[in-house]
Amino acid sequence: MKRFSTAGLLIVTLAICAAVLVWYWPNTVGDESPTRAGTASSAPSGSGSPATGTSNPPVTAAIPKPATATLSHVAFVHDGDTLYLQPDGTTSRADEITVRLIGLDTPELRPSVECFAIEARDHVRALLPKGTAVWIATDVQKRDQYGRSLLYLWTKDGRSINLDLVQKGYATALNIAPSNKYRKQFDLAEAAARRANAGLWGHC
């Protein structure tokens, strides 16, 4: 009788344990699922996929040279955003055009020298020595109030001079309608230069 009671108690104990295990296991698994799903859904927008390890490429600015761009040559660089060009096929100084670069603004040299004005001018002079071939294009407005030609410039290898100045922190983006077809690119370039403390952003 005592041996039967012990065996019976053991059977009852095992049955209870089995019942608890059956109840506990699915509930435990069910509790974990929302936590994992919540963690995954709370990942920052644009983050890479854990499965592939890939990420969204960074947004970059670019201004490709249009097919309608025409050839000219550098005569003289006055400051970071103003220079003189000799149109292709001309030789007389009377044919030179005064150019104001579109989409940007560099520090002024006059009436007093502003922070990073000399650096901006020297950067353009280094990029565009006298006689350098450049390709030019206009926007909606052809001239400013001072009679200067409003232009975008590209080097022989397709580099946008206007964008280069903003990207490297020699200029700030300047949006003046209606000549603002590349406004987004200039804004992106300035934001990147700010984050990197490039040029004037780290010195002025």
C-alpha cells in the first residue's frame, strides 16, 4: 500500500509537470514574438537590412554639363564668384564678358576683406588659370542688375565649378529665383560642407 501510494504520487507529480510545461511553452514563445517584431520595426529609417548588410547610399549632389553648354576661356578671376571670360573665337578684351556664378555666394573682398574671401578667390584661380577652357550655360535670367552674365561653369573633365565652391566650403548656397534650377544640389552640398566643417564653416 505504501509502495502504491508513492508510485501514485510520482505519477500525479509528473502529470502536473507535463500540464504546466504544455501551458508554459507556447505562452513563452508567444510573448517573445512581439518584442522581436517591435525591435525590428523601430530601426531607424534607411538603416541597412540585417540579412544583407546593405544600406541606402548617401545622397550626393551633382550638376552634369548640359549638351547645350558653349566653350569659353578664362581671362581673369576677380574673386570667388566673379570672373571674366573670353568667348571662344574672340581675342579682343572688348569681347570679354563679366560673369557672376549662379547658385552661390562667396565672402567679399570689398569694401573690406571678409573671412575666407581670399581663400575662395585663390581656390578659383588655382582651378581656372588664365586661358583655361570652360563650358558655360545660363539659366532663366541671363544677367544681373549690374549687367554681369549669370552662368554655370564646367571644366574640361565635367566638374561643376559652381558646385565645387559650395561642396568645399568656399561659398554658401544662394537661391535666387528664377535662376535656381539646381537649387537642390546646392542645398545638399552646403549641408554636407557644414557637417564636415569644410572651408569657411570651420574657420569663420
